[in-house]
Amino acid sequence: MENPFKYAGIVRGPYFADRKQELSELLSEMRNLGRVFLVSPRRYGKTCLIFNLSDKLKKEGYCVAYLDLNAYPDLASFSVAVTEKVSRTLESSTDKLAKLLSALKYLRPRVEVGPDGLLAARVEMTVPRREALPALLEGLHYCDELARKKRRKLIIAIDEFSDLAKYDGQTIEKAIRSEIQTHSHIGYIFSGSAQSVILAMTQDPQRAFYRMGRIMELGAIDRSEYLKFILKWFKKGGYQLKNVDFELVFEAAEDVPYSVQRMCNILWEKARSTGTVTQKMLEQLPLLVARQDSVHFELIWQTASQAQKILLMALAKQQNAKPFSRAFQLAYGIGPSSSIKASLDSLVKKGILYQSPAGRYKFADTFMRYWILNLAERGAESR
Ligand SMILES: Nc1ncnc2c1ncn2[C@@H]1O[C@H](COP(=O)(O)OP(=O)(O)O)[C@@H](O)[C@H]1O
Ligand SMILES: [Mg+2]
């Protein structure tokens, strides 16, 4: 049986754990063509959630266009992509598409032979790239019109929306808002991992997206639901579970679904030969994942200064440490606070650490902590 714990790309259908509540809330928002801002840290499952929602919506007859802002370095390419994707989901005939698109002023159709040898209608900009904003607004307006003409309900999901700032944000935000507010056939999902950016966009009365939609903060998956999902698969695979307690997996993963998936994926393979899952296997999982990623961690480690390495070791050993406390500094022979502050700032900037809402410094990748602990142990052994 194929390993059911997928940890890369889009995880769908039976491989997608729980999120029933979130799916049903999003479904009802989209049935009302609402606007939702979906926020969470990275790897909590926003993108997967959007795709699973999209599968359900399509079954109900909706058209769904998905765009990831990461893929579009400038506003011009985004304008083109929105128009092209929406057109394609609403109209399959290339001829008709080309005709529909020819009514546009800033964007125009271009018929191309695709890699499959078939004709495909593409969209291109007819204005200089610096005039991409009117093209985007025209594109969005056209999407709503097209949905109306085709009598279809359309959902546009824009992923990594917090990236919008890279297009020289605030004038664009205002323009998009006033266009979107006139739409009557489109529901929107704006999703982003830069939580603070999205929250600032939507909760600051001075900003254009203030109260433009509902904010949905995607939290961790409920442990008991996740556990049901995990046990169901192990049972299906014919595995025996001997007095195992998955709590330690959720703890080590800090409830990040991506990290839970990685550990379960390894566990499935490790227990394959005997068909038995033991507590001892569970205990080894964080380090096994860390070892799989060691090349990556090695590279990161090399970018750290000596002072930063010592600090990282200390933080790995003492989770929830208070790095500015005297006790912590004495215990690890580091300090003063000013240089610790400089190291922390630099490690956060590099994305190695992040500051939790409670003000603690944590590893952005939970497995890096295990990799460093192992490094420290090996260092101690060789001494
Ligand atoms: N509900 C879930 N069930 C199973 N795996 C999940 C789930 N949510 C997230 N994952 C895992 O986490 C990975 C990252 O999810 P993703 O949707 O890309 O997160 P985000 O968009 O929030 O960064 C996925 O590839 C998948 O392995
Ligand atoms: Mg994502």
C-alpha cells in the first residue's frame, strides 16, 4: 500500500486530515459569494484547504480560479494571469474566448498552439507594463461580466496575498477594493502566511481592505481529530500499534500539519517490515526527519557566526528560554544582552528563528532544533 502521509504539494481527498469545520464555513461563505481572508503561519495547510474547497465547489457547479501571487513578479503578469485563468474556467472554446477577450482595451487575446498541438487563447498586455493597474481592473471587471453572461458563480482564490505589497501596495489596494465591491458574481478568498501583513491590511481603518471581508485564522488541527485520521490509515495498512501515544508527535511537530505528516510518513516506512508501530519508533521520529534535511540545515548552520551558533545551541537545549535573563546567559556563558539581541535579530531576519506571539524565540523549522541537539550530542561525545 502506498504511503498515505503526504508532505509535499497539494494533499487532497482521503489524504487530507480533518478541517471539516473550516471547509464547511468556507463553503457557506463562498455559496454567498463572500470575501474571506484566510491567514495562518506557513505550512498550516491554507493552500491544501483551498484546493479541497475548490474540489467541493466544482462539484456544486462553481467555477474556481486559483492564483498564487508568488508566481507573478509584477502586476502586469498578475493582470494577465487573472484574466486568462478566469476566462479559461468559464469558457472552454478557444474561438469564443478570443472573441470575448477582443472587447478588452488593455489586454488582448493571442491564439497560440499549445504543447499538445491544440489552439489555446492566451492574453497579453497592450499597454506599457507601468500601466498594469488599469489592465488589472479591466481584467477583474471582465471576470465579473463574463460570470454574469455565462450565468455561473465564480470563485477567485488568491494565495500568498500578503505579497501584494511588492506591487507597490496601497494605491493598488484602493483600486482593487473599489472594483471588487461592484462585483456580484464572484466570491473571493485571499490567503496569506504573513499574518501581520494581512491583519494590518484588513484591520486598520486607514487601509483599503478594512472590513472588506471576514478574517479566518487557520489554527492547528484538533489533536483528537488528527489522531483519528492517523490511526485510521495505520489500521487500513494492517499495522499493529503497541501502546503508542502520539502526543509526543504532536508536541514535536508543534501541531504544524506539515511536520506531523513528515513524521507519520517516516513512521509508515519504518514500521513497514514488521507491521508493528512501537513507542520507541515514535521517539526517534523528530531526529529521523532532521537527518533527512541535514544538507539544508548544514547550509544554514554555515551562515551563522560563532556567537549565533552558541546561542542557537542554547535555544535548542532550552525551549522557551528567556535569552535576556541572567540565568540563561550564565548557564550558557553568553552575553551581554546587547550582543544577544543583535544575534537574535539577525537569526530572525534570516528566517532561522521567529518570535512567537508570547515573545519567545523559536525555530522556524522545528526539526532544526533536533538537528542542533544531535550536533551538540555528537560534539560532546567526540570531546
Ligand atoms: N489537513 C491536512 N492533512 C494532511 N496534510 C496536511 C494538511 N494540511 C497541511 N498538510 C501538509 O502540510 C503541507 C503544507 O500545507 P500547505 O497547504 O502548503 O500550507 P500553507 O499553504 O499554509 O503554507 C502539505 O503539503 C501537507 O503535507
Ligand atoms: Mg500555501
